Amino acid sequence: MRKPIIAGNWKLNKSPKETAEFVAGVKGKLADPAKVEAVIGAPAVDLQTLLDAAKGTDLKVASENSYFEDAGAYTGETSPKVLAEMGVDYGIIGHSERRGYFHETDEDINKKAHALLRNGVTPIICCGESLETRQAGKVAEWVSGQVKAALKGLTAGQVGSLIIAYEPIWAIGTGETASPEQAQEVCKLIRQTVADLYDQKTADSLRIQYGGSMKPANVKELMAQPDIDGGLVGGASLQPDSFLELVHYQDK
Ligand SMILES: O=C(CO)COP(=O)(O)O
């Protein structure tokens, strides 16, 4: 069975001091790690503080972005090799904010997925359509295209171990959540895309998250969908109380 995974994505929102305060606020209160994984994705400059603070807790750590080369003359980039050495568990890549503001292409994201995997960090690969694409009735074509491009050249074993986050751009930070049915429809399509590219076993082992205004009030309904295995959460992951409510969704 796929273990549910609730991951916060803090984006550019916390300092090291605030990071340590957050972890102190969730310490000893997280869900049973056998039932749900709890992850926080933090800016690169906060990761060491987060790792230190999370030591001895069940909280796992994700980077928000990383480069596709391990080392070299790439000023300002974050090395996947260094992330692995630090003990970072997950690497978010291809977030729509990275694609939009920083012009990341499908090819970059595919190279980043390879780089994380060769270093032993599990990718969380983001995909999702804009409002225009949805209104044009092209969601399936768009999302399956992003998924196929991101997974190019990966083995079935690698794909079965990673995470894809479906984040419709129109639902990010807008308060407008995809309905559970809308989210399920696309998450199912993502799993089918993987089954077509690889096989059913790989598709059944891959975990798929929904992201876009997930919050304590809607987490349970979203997580009840058969193809949604987790959440990638921005705003509602910033405060300990709200994050704890999300990771405890099974107790609601
Ligand atoms: O982009 C997101 C997570 O990666 C979603 O952000 P919000 O939860 O703030 O809508």
C-alpha cells in the first residue's frame, strides 16, 4: 500500500529562526510515521537549520529546488549531491513558480529528476495546468505531456519510488481548491500515464500528491480520493497548528 505523505512547501517564507520555532511547535505532536509521512520543504538556506531541528523527530526534509549538475561552475545553484550528503530526503522540482518565474523547461526538470535519483534523493515532481489550459479543455494533454517529459529515461524502479504532485496553477495560493472529483480525475490520469509508459505495478507504487489551497477544512475529502496519496501544501503548512491538523487528517 502507498503511504500517505503530507509535505509542506514553505516557498520563500521562513528564516532559520522561524524554522527552529516551527519544529519546536510540532515536536512530539506529529502523526504515527507508520501511517503518514510528514515532510517540510524549506528554502536552501534554511535546510541545515531544519535538519538539525528535525533530528530525533519523525519530520522529513525536502529541498524546494536543486540543479541537475552535482558540482562545477554554476554560481548560485544548489547541488543535489550536497543535499544528499546533508541528509535531505526529498527534492521538490518543477514547481509552477519555478517553471513560470525562473523559466524552467520540461527538459531541465527531467535532468533534475535524474540528478536527484542518482544521488539518492527522492524527487517530488510537480505538474499542473493553467486556468487557460483548463478552459480550453486541454488538461489531460497538458499534464500527461509534462509527466512524460519529466520521466524520460528513468527506469520503472525509479519511477515507482518517486512522487508526482498535481498542482493546478489556478488553485495555488488563490483559496480556490480543485474539487475532490477534479483533483481525482487528473491524479488518476497521471497514474494511467505512468501505467502506459511503464506498467501497472509501477503506476500502483508511485505516490501522487494534490497541491493547491489544501487546508485543514478540505484535506480529508481530498485524501479520500483513490488516486490521491498526499498533499503538497503552501500557505497552510506555515503554522505548526495548521500543519499538525493536516498530518492528523486521519483522526478527523
Ligand atoms: O504551491 C503549492 C504547494 O507547492 C500550493 O500552495 P498553497 O497551498 O498556498 O495554495
